[in-house]
Amino acid sequence: MSTVDPHRVVLTGENPFIKISEKDGDPLTTDASFWRVIFSPAGPGHVLYIKSELTEDQWRIFSDNIAMARWLQGSIQGILNPATADTAIQVIDAEFSQSGDMRDFWTEEIVSADEEISMTWYDIGDPLLVHTDPTTNPKRPVGVCTVLIPAAGTRLTINGVQAKGEAWPREREGRPFSTSCLAFSESWTEPR
């Protein structure tokens, strides 16, 4: 049996996310998908796709590589959340940094000319290694091999104002999970 995945690798990087609501099962008050991309057809870089009561419930995109942000919209991010595929959404130039130790907490900082966004994950759970094949679901023609690290606690602020809501516990194939996770060591594939 081959140890090499037969599919074409199209992206390697990280994709931590925060999905919070005020009550479990309520509509999301914040949906934030952060990407730190090491390899893609449009090069490396960072991008944040965010919709929150803090953005007046409108999608906003922050990036240091507009070509990569647009490529993600037309591929993986647009498949994961079709609302983010709209290329009429302006891409705002931003700088990115991170801090922390994922055993305790992890923070991503996004700074544009007008906004400072801070995303923090804490109360970190046990990692799960997930591997999906791009040929098994026609509605999602990409595969991924990723380490998902659930976070029971999250905090997202824009210019010091904290987003309403919290992460909620979930289960994934019998393992503790969350509506908010760190997703590291992530590689996405598509059929050759």
C-alpha cells in the first residue's frame, strides 16, 4: 500500500476558526475563518474572512496577499462557506502576527489602517487528526489532512470591543470537539 496521497496538493498552512453564538444552536454572532498559507498557487500569506455583529453582519476580508485571498474565495474557502466566495467584497490590506503556546492559548492579531482585530483560543482540548478524500463528496471536491485542536473558550475583539457569544461543545466521531478550533498542519488536495 502506498504511503503517498495520490491527489494534487493545492494548499498547505493553517485555518483556525471562531464560530460563536449567544446560545447553543442560535445563529452565529461571529463567523471568522483565518488562514496562514505557506504554499498555494497564489503564493503564501494571511487572510481573515469575518462576519460579525462587530462588522454590522457584513463579510469583511483582511489580507497581506490579495491574489491568495481571491484564489481561496474561488476554491477552498468558497467551497467551505459559499457566502465568502463573493469577489465584490473588498480585500483590506492588513498586517498579521501571532503569539501564545497552543497548549494554553493562541492569539492571532490582524491590524489594518482602521482596525485592530484580536482572535484568541483558550481552554484547549486534545487534537484530532482528520483526513478526507477529495473524491468522496461531489459537493466538496477537495480533501484535507489536518490537525484540529478544539477550543472551549474563544475571544474575538475589533478595536477593543468584544464580539458577543461563545464557542459551544460538540462531538466529532465520538471525540470532544468545539464550534471553534485551531486547525494546524493543514494540507488541502484535489483530484489529479
